[in-house]
Amino acid sequence: MERPYFPMFVDISGKKVLVVGGGAVALRRIRTLLRFGAKISVIAPSLCEELFAFAREGRVEARNREYEGGDVGGMDLVIAATDQKEVNRRVREACREQGIPVNVADDKELCDFYFPSVVMTEDVVVGINSGGTDPGKVKETRGKIEKSLSSS
């Protein structure tokens, strides 16, 4: 059995989070992080339309360029969500050197933490994760939880 990850809820309000990548995966992560008050910086050569709008509105700070090694400095948390495995690996190595927790969206073996699927109501926050082994099961479970919470 793989080593299990401990589920932990932490306050990330005001924490500096770097997201490397500007596509659909980065967008999903950023939407979730914004709900919890993180101060988000995005580095990507190009941004999807919604991320561009977030930057224009001041909801995220965006730097339209390639990732550079020193970009993780001073961050509390980093998400590597590019479609380039080599870039994601370099992000992970830089974070490891500086002791910064990192999630690599396309490689669970490189993650210090897993990014959960989040269900949030006024009273409850639920995080769901399969350790990257069964995204379909996570989606199914999320639907059941959302249905249960909306009917209560």
C-alpha cells in the first residue's frame, strides 16, 4: 500500500501561492484557491480567457512569460500546472530546495500534497481526494456530497 496522505485543513488567507501554468487545470486550481483568500501569482506564457480576466480584475497577479528558477522564492505554496513535464519537474525541484510545498498537477509522485475536489457551503467544507488513483470516483463522491448537502 502506498503511504497515505494526512487530510489537513489550513488557513491560506493572505498566503502567497504561485501557480505555474495558464490553462484549464491552472484555472480550476485558482478558482478554488480564490475562494479561500489566497494571494495568487500566475506565471505562464499565455493565459486562458478567464485567467486573463482575473488578472485584469486584480484577482490574481499575472506574469506572461516562461517560468524561471527563482520564481518560487518567497512563496508559501506552489502549484505546477503546465502541460510541460520538464517545466513541472523544475518547479518541483526548486520548491524542494526551498522547503515550499508543491503540487504537480500531472504527476502524483512529485506532489508534496494532493489538491482536493472541494465542496463548500456556508457551514461545511469537504475535501475529496483519491490520491490520484480514481478521478471518476472523486467526481461521483463529490456529486453525492453536493446532493446530500443541498437536500439538508
